[in-house]
Amino acid sequence: MSLIFNVLLLVLSVSLVTFILQLSQQINGQLEKNIAPVDMVIGAKGSPLQLVLSSVLHIDSPTGNIPLGEVQKIQKHPFIKSAIPLCYGDNHQGYRIVGSKASFIAAYQGELESGKIFQKSFEVVAGSNVAQKLNLQMGSTFYSSHGLIASADVHKEHQFRVVGILKPTATVLDKLLITPMESVWETHHHTEAEPDNTASHPSHHNSHSNEEHPDHHQDESHEEDAHEHETEDHPDSEESEMDLEITALLVKFKNPVGLVQLPRFINEKTNMQAALPRLEIQRLEGFLGVGVKTVNSIALAVLLVSGLSILLSLARAIRERRQELALLRTYGLSTQKLLYMILLEGLFLAVLGYVLGWIIGRAAIGIASSQLESTFGYGLKVTGPEIIDFKLLGATLLIALIATMLASTSIFKLNISKILSDD
Amino acid sequence: MIKTEDLKFKYPSGESFDFKNIDLKKKEHLLVLGPSGVGKTTLLHLLSGILPASRGKITIDQTDITSLDRRSLDRFRGQNIGLIFQQYHYVRSLTVEENLKVRQQYPKKLKDQERRHALCERLGLTPLMDKFVFNLSQGQKQRLAIALGLIHQPKVVLADEPTSNLDDINCSKVIALLQEEARLCGSNLVIITHDQRIKEHFNSHLLL
């Protein structure tokens, strides 16, 4: 009975450790993959973390919008290798519609499963996840809803049409609907006057009349900053471009010096902000890392406790079976053989506990995956055993080995004569 | 075949036993008689090597077992000595047949199924083969104990009070079985008892 309890304890600790390891590893891996194509992101002033979350990971609300003219000046900087504009505004059943260029898809190594890349306004390329969840086919059409969360506020003027569906990339592409920027601009050109109640969306509004904010919403303060300086910041932009806005610009540098120089320049000399995804994510991981470390140490402590309790219960089992062990000695088995048998038993329990724990850990990843997917649009993969799992198995076996060794010291001093003549 | 010289055992408590010399020829049987507390079981354990003698020499089949190291002694005992204990000892989690197999497994890897079945047939254990030992009656357990002591065809069979729990009829039966099986194996049989009933079955007696 106590042995079963011990194995359960081991199962619990192993499932905890493997679960946490997988979770942090996969989240890190996904973050890594998603921020890899972006060295710097430029957006409206506000929290740099929010800017990274919204424009690189596509999970938070944008900080606001920035004038396209302004952005185009920066884009010409010699350190910049590529720059991808992003334009937010609408969603389709909760999935974000991003206005961008084909280069956005290319940056994440997106490949077409079917169809083609958009060429005209209101053509849409759907990420694999969205296409699957919303059952979008080639030629499917839909109207967008305003804002970034599903709502009844549907723009009926323009119909989007799916012209391409992407293969799974395990990046943010999977959960996005990508369309030319013009689609977003055109949609909001007509609806600009409507009162907004959702996150910012780019709009074709008059930047000079900044006393009156059509985009009045939760990111108010950042927007105000952004709008207040618009007039003096781009007096010489082309008229048509001056009126257009984008939400963010994803920048890849040619030269790493750009990482040092450009963010400071943008943050100090313009009314926009530049954020470095890697830095922000590191900061975020710093906050979360404490939690991960805590849970990991708890799990390791449980592992040690289960090792200790296996030791105690094995020691008791050996004491209870000392008559049988003594009997086996009279059958000719040496002490070493008995030790070997007990070790085998201990290791068997350890392997059993580990395998069960590992399976439960992976099952938990599966459950967490569906939770995460409905919240963030990111799923986790239930993977086979990895190197770290084997290392952990090694550690578990080592603990079991030490516990069994300690527990079996008594068989060296087995007094066969006495044990076999006692009742 | 079995020879003891000047054998003495001293318990840590101070109690000590001196034993008369034993000298048995091949296949000879011996009954060691004596009341409780004269060191009968001690002598048996000394002969089987599970208790080290404080002084003296025990030679079994030309091997001085007092000079063997622990491991060799374990091996020697497993091969050459069959022990029948006063208390029934067996592996609880195994059936009758599995217990016999375990006894046959070591150390020679002698897995003679024919031997096992023939012996069980003679001892009336055949219908009990798949039962767990704790489900057996006293008499059945005693017969299993004999089987466990003899299955590996040892040179020496040492039995400790094999008849103390049995009635007169069963007592005679068990002694007859023991003598018969020992004779079939060509083993020496040493029985240690306080049971006067079996005196008449043996020619050579040793009084402690």
C-alpha cells in the first residue's frame, strides 16, 4: 500500500517537472520563433512591451497608430534591411485582420497551402489555424467586424475574399488573416466618423484636427501623444501619404549598430516609439521566470521527497521480507544477488513512476494547449520524449538507486540463523 | 562424509555449547536427540553454515566449510545442503510449484521438471501445485518443506523437528518419506528432534 503511495508521489513529481519543462520550453521556443524576424518594432508611444505584444505576437491591443509618412522617412535609413508595415483595425470572428505586404508572410517563411498571395484590396490570405477553425476555403467571403475582438459591429460595405491559405508555420501567421493595407484603410475611410469603443484602428483621419479624436478608446493617452505632435513632425510629406496611418513597422537591420542607434533616435527625436522585441521578451521572461523557477523547485522538492519516502518504504519492505531473504540465502543466493534483486525492484518502481508521470505530464500539455489556444491562439505541441526527459529519467533513476542502496544496507547484516528460527 | 571436530559455539550473550564429534559415512542417517535448550538447532545451523562456529571444524564431502568465505559458503550450501526448518519458510507471493522452482533455480540452474513432478507425485503435492503456500494445511506445508529440502538432490539433508506438529500416523509417514527420499538421492540425513516417537526409525543416535 505504502509502495503504491510512493509510486504515486513519484508520478506526481515527474508529471509536474516534465509539464513545467515542456511548457516553458515550448513557450520560449514559440516566442523565439515569432520574434526572430523582427529586430525592432516602431509604433505609437506607450508601453514598449505592449507594442511588442500587439505587433509582434499579436495578443495585446496596439498602442495606437503612426503616420505612414513619418515611417517612410525612417525606412530609408541605411542600417535598415527590411521594414514591414502592419495595419490593424478589424477582426473576423475574433481573428485579427492584419493589413500588410506579402513580405510579412515571407518574413515568417509562410508558404501557400493553396491559392495565391493577395494582390488587390480585400483579398485575404488566411493562416492555417484560422482557416481550419473558421472553415475558410478558397473563395470564402466574409465581412469584417470592427475592433480586435468579435463583435456585432460589422462593416457591411466591403467583402473580404480568401485567395490563399497558408501551411502551418507554428508562428503568429497561423492565427492571422492577412490582407493588403489598402483594405484596412478603405474599410475605415468610410466608418471614421463612427464612435469607437474598441482598440485603436488605423484611420484615414485629418491629422490637423487633433482636438477631436475619432479614435477615442483605451489607448487614449498614447494616441494623444501621437497626435499632438503630428503637425510639426511631418510638414513636408506627400499629402496622400500624410493622411494615412499604420499601426506598426517591423524592422530588420542590415547592421547590428542599428540596434543601438535607431531605437534611441526614434524614441528621442520622433513622436513614435521603437521597441526591441528580444529585449522586451527577455524582460517578460524575467517576470515569468521567477514563477517557472518556483514551480520547478517545488517539483524537484517533491521528487526528492518521493525519493526519500521510497527509501523508507523499501527499507520497511526489506525488514518485512527478511525471512524470505534469509531463506533465499540458504538456497545459495549470495548477498550480492539479493542486493541486485532489491535494486531491480527499486529501479522498476522508479521507471514505472517515471513513465506514468511523463505520460500525465504530456497529457497536461495537451489540456493546457487547448486552453492556451482559445485564449491566445497559440497551441502547444505534445511531443515525444526529448533529451531533457532522458536526463530527468537519469536523475530519477539515480535518486531511486541511492534510496534503494541506503534501504538495503540491512541485508548485509542479515542474521539468517536467528531470523529463520524466530517465529 | 560429514565430520565435526571439537565443535563449539558461543552466543554473544555468553551462552555456549560444546558438541560431541560427529562422523557419518556416505548415505548414513543420524538422529540427534535431546531436550529443548541444549543447542540442537544451533548444531543444525552450524552444520549448514548459516551460523559460523566459534571453534572447531566441519567437513562435508571433503570440504571444510568453516574455512569457506561467505560467497563460497552460500554457493556450497545451495548445492549440497537441504534444510528443513522447524518453522515453515517459503516465498509468500509464489505458489507451491514456483517455490520449488526457485529452490531448483539456484545455484546450478538445475530446472529439472521431471524431478520436480516425480517428487511432488510421491509427496502428494501434485494437486496443490498452483496454490499459494499460505492456503495449505499443516501437513501439506510439512510435505512441501520436505520437497524444498530435497528437490535439488543435496548431499546432506538437515531436518529440524520435522515431526513436532504432527500426530502419530503422520509422524511415521513423514519420517518414512524423509528416509525414502534421502535414500533415493543418496544423501546423508540428519534429523534433530526431541520427539522420542521417531527413535525406533533410526539406527544411529546422538544424544545431546
